Amino acid sequence: MAATDLERISNAESEPRSLSLGGHVGFDSLPDQLVSKSVTQGFSFNILCVGETGIGKSTLMNTLFNTTFETEEASHHEECVRLRPQTYDLQESNVHLKLTIVDAVGFGDQINKDDSYRPIVDYIDAQFENYLQEELKIRRSLFDYHDTRIHVCLYFITPTGHSLKSLDLVTMKKLDSKVNIIPIIAKADTISKSELHKFKIKIMGELVSNGVQIYQFPTDDEAVAEINAVMNAHLPFAVVGSTEEVKVGNKLVRARQYPWGVVQVENENHCDFVKLREMLIRVNMEDLREQTHSRHYELYRRCKLEEMGFQDSDGDSQPFSLQETYEAKRKEFLSELQRKEEEMRQMFVNKVKETELELKEKERELHEKFEHLKRIHQEEKRKVEEKRRELEEETNAFNCRKAAMEALLSQAMHATSQQPLRKDKDKKKF
Ligand code: GTP
Ligand code: MG
């Protein structure tokens, strides 16, 4: 067969031919089947709220979902940042939503804020790891798996009107490759309109100059491209939260009432709450879920698998083989184990040698000490012996002197007893 014929056949195999159908077949119901399947399955959505204690996180969540989530206030005395997830089952029409709100409790309350971002990063990674472990199982149950991966991080910025705090920049920078960040200016009713405008520009400028990637509403889907592009220009949203209802005209609206007037949460002239709800829930919830899976989780998974030794083949080399990678990793692990064992054995031998040397040194010292004491003892003994001899000599000399004295004394006594007799004799002579 000629080469051109072969090329034609292989082209025909790779490019499907388009055919027209003679009548209705029915696969146009596929999208409906998907919708129906998804509705039956239900959805999960996980929001992480990061912001200083008392910045209005819980109030905003209650306002967004038009309900009252039971959350306790955080104290300002937490030793470190703690992540508190709470899951709720919500239903709107026939759609079930498993909503998890994760609060970063105690954020910004520590004197040393260097590591404030760490528990948040660890929490996000832990959720990715759980998902990865489920994926790697032989018997996976991803269908009914409760996906706890964080789909969006609402980052609450304090309405100072100045600039972002370094804590905000550091935290957002650490999180931006792991989660979709939507920055929001909280309690926007506490800042004037002109200040707010300048504040927004400043925040965006600082985020860009520090290379912080925030979530951009997607503009590739025609249906939402326009609104998303407009909304991207409004970031960060300046929001007001309230669950209080106030009568405005003849309508009850959610608002914050002040002595000088009423701030209406859902009035777009007052704040960006509606924009946030629109973007977060009504337009881009699915994109946030998808981005989490296809971008952030994918990155985590890739790094993790590469760490474990797996890698894709490049064009020229052999295709990737799980078996070979496993064998290579096993060999690497075994040789590492052997190396460690050898290291430990050597360490043990060295330790024994060291101890032996130490013991010998101690023995030598003891022996020297013993010899020294022995010498002292002998010296003492010699001295005592000498003293004893001297004493004996002294005693002998004394005894000699005593005997001589006694002899002298007895002689003298004898001489005195003879004297009266001689006197009597002499008297008789006269
Ligand atoms: P912790 O969970 O304890 O960290 O607090 P939080 O961030 O959840 O704040 P929370 O929603 O409990 O609100 C704290 C206080 O701020 C409450 O008194 C709210 O009424 C008030 N607050 C909430 N949102 C706003 C707002 O948009 N503007 C103003 N001015 N006050 C608000
Ligand atoms: Mg709260």
C-alpha cells in the first residue's frame, strides 16, 4: 500500500466524520439528565471566612444565606488561630446544598502574628489530602464523598481607609495558590463614600504590587462574561451585614439603623452586598467549585504525586508506568532503609566503643586512686611504726632511769637507817 493511502486511512481514523441524523434520537436530553443527576446528588459548597475577630463574618453569612447560623462569638484571647468548620443542610426549591462555613477563629488576635496564616494553609491542605486519599483508594466512593475542600475564601478587610495590613498581604499571598480568594471590605458603612473609593483603589494596587492573585470572575462564558467583567472592576466588594429588618417606605428591608439614617444592605447605592451575593452564589458558585478542583486541587495533587515519585512522561521517553515507578520508589525506600539501618548500627557501635573507653578510663582512674591511697596508708603505717619504736625506746630509757633511781633511793634509805646506830656507838665511846 502506498504511503499516501496509509496517511489517508490514519487521518480518517483520527478525525470523526460528521453525519446528519434522519430523525430525533434523544441524546439531546443529556444536559437534562446531568441536571437531574446533580439535583438528586445535591451540592456542597465550602466557604472559609478569614478576618479579625468581630469584623462581621457571622453577620455577613447570616445575611448572605438569609438564615441564622448558630455561631458563638470568639474571644480576643485565643493563643493561636483555630479553624472551626460547621456544616448545614440547606434547601432552596428542590436543590439541596451542604454548606460548610469555616471560621478562622482568633485571626489577628495574637501579639506575634508571624504564623497566623499557617493553621489556615494546613487546614486547606488537609482537605485536599483527604480528597486525594479517597481518590487513591482502590475502592473509591467519590460519588457520595463529602467534599470538604474550600471553594472560596472570603477575606474580610478592616475598613481603615488606609492600606492593607502586612498580616492581610502575607495571609492572602500564602493562600492564593490554594484557594479562590474574594477580598471584601467589611463594615463598609463605617467609611465615607469618597474614602471607600480611594481605599478600594489602594487595596487593588497593593494586591497587584505584592503579586497576590485574587479570584477573577470568569469571562470566558459568553452568558456571564459581561456581568463578570463589570464585577471584576468593583473588587474588593464593600459590604454591610445585618439581619435586622427595618421599615423603609412600606417595605421591610434588611438594614442597619443609625440615629442619622438607615443603611440598607440590599441597596446598591449603599454597599456592594448584592454584587457579592450575585457573584458568589447566583453566578459563579459552580465556577468556584470547578476552579477549586481543576486549579487548586490539581496543583496540590501534582506536587504531592511528584513528591511521591510519580511523573508524567515527556514526549521522547517511555510512557509513564505505575509499576516501574512503584518498583523504583520501593527500591529507593529499601536502600534508604538499609542506609538508615547501617547508620544506626554504626552509631550503636561507636556508642559502645565510647562507653567502653569511658569505662576503661574510669577503671584506670580508680586504680590510680587506689594505689595513691595505698601509698598513703603505707606511709602512715611506717610513721606509726616509727612512733611506736621511739615510744618503746623512750619507755625503756625511762624504765632504766626508773630502776637506777629506785636503786639510788634504796641505797639512800639504807644509809639513813644505819646512821643512829653509829651515833649510839659514838656516844658509848665517850
Ligand atoms: P467573631 O466570630 O466573634 O470573630 O465575630 P464576627 O466576625 O463573626 O462578627 P459578628 O458577625 O459577630 O459581628 C460583630 C459585631 O459587628 C456585631 O455587633 C455586629 O452587629 C457588628 N456588625 C456586623 N456586620 C456589620 C456591618 O456591616 N457594619 C457594622 N457597622 N457593624 C457590623
Ligand atoms: Mg462569628
